[in-house]
Amino acid sequence: MQPATAIVPTREPASDPESPGTEISTFLQQFWEPMTHGRCPYVHPQVISFHSEQDRANWEEYMPDANSRDFFRNFAGSHSRFGRQTSIALLSIPNGSLVGDQWKRRPWHVFALAIINDTATKRKGKRILVWDCDPVKQASVRQRWRNILWGKQRSFIQYLRDKRHMKKAEIWYNIDASGSGKDKCLLLSQRKVWEWATLGDISYQGADDPRFQHCVRLKF
């Protein structure tokens, strides 16, 4: 593994669970300049929350920062023009399934996601890593990803599989619950983005890759 990249922080993670999308994006945007100079992975500069214009329009009445949040399709990290080995996104989405009009009262949840190239000749492909500080307790190598990921979390992975040609990408999931139940998903997820970014733009490093510690590969 290459040495950790020296990235000097200009903005600390937002710690207030009610922080607006603009404040979260300010944290994310500090990685853009290092990325363009090859010093860190692609980090999407806006928090991602919506799958369509109608989805965002439904929330505009209930959240003042809806227009500062991106759509699924805006996540461009896998685009060849960036030439990155790792692409990272921070997602903020309604918790659980959205049934009837219950979506209006759903709490929101934040998690980090990385798409990591595996360049080894025998393993070539991509690995999708979902890091949720409140992991589902039942997650294990025996579980299918559709049974573990929920709501829009599952929808975003399906989007990557269908629209970004990642049907064969392995799906990995964090099972470290040390941060679970603390109502700090925003802060902890930003810290995870920071941790991944400071490793530099590296491909999958095999069994010793620190990003995959305490994670399991979910079945298709």
C-alpha cells in the first residue's frame, strides 16, 4: 500500500445532526483540489439524497436545504474522466421503507459508500463498500444484499448495478457496531470519508486493505 496522503483539513466534519446540506458539502468539497492533483480519491462534492426530481420536490416543503442535495445520477466518481481507483460518496436518506404518507415523518440517516477498483489480474472488477455506523445485526456472509440494505440504501446500490454497469461488482458491508445507537451517523460517516481519503487513491489491497476490516461480502 502506498503511504497515506498528507491532506491538510480546511473544514472539520459537521457534528450537528440538523446540519444543512450546504454545510455538509463544504466539508466534502475540500477534497476536490487534492483529487484533481492525484493526491486522494474522488469524493463527491455534494451530499446525495434523491433518486429523481419528483423525489426532491416531494421533500422541498419539509426540508429547507433540499436544493443543496444531489441526485443519484450526479455521482460521477466512476466516470473514466476522473481516472480514480476509489470513488467516495456521502448519502443522507430517509430511514426505513417509505410507505404511504409515513415518509414525511421518517428520520434521516447518513452513511458512506466507496467504489473501489480491484486491479489484480485474477480478480479484476469493482467492489462496492457500504459503511453504515448502525449496521443491521443480521449482516453476514450468508445474507443477500437485498435482505440487509434497506430503503434508498438498497435503491442506490440497484442504481449502480443497473445504470453504472456494476452488476458483477462485489457488495461489502460494515458490521462494526461500535458507533451504533449514538445518533452520530452524520459525524461518524464524514470521519469515515476523511479516513478513506487520507489513504490516497488506492485500488483494492487484498485481505489487508484497512477499508475492508470488520466488513463482510454480501451474497447476490
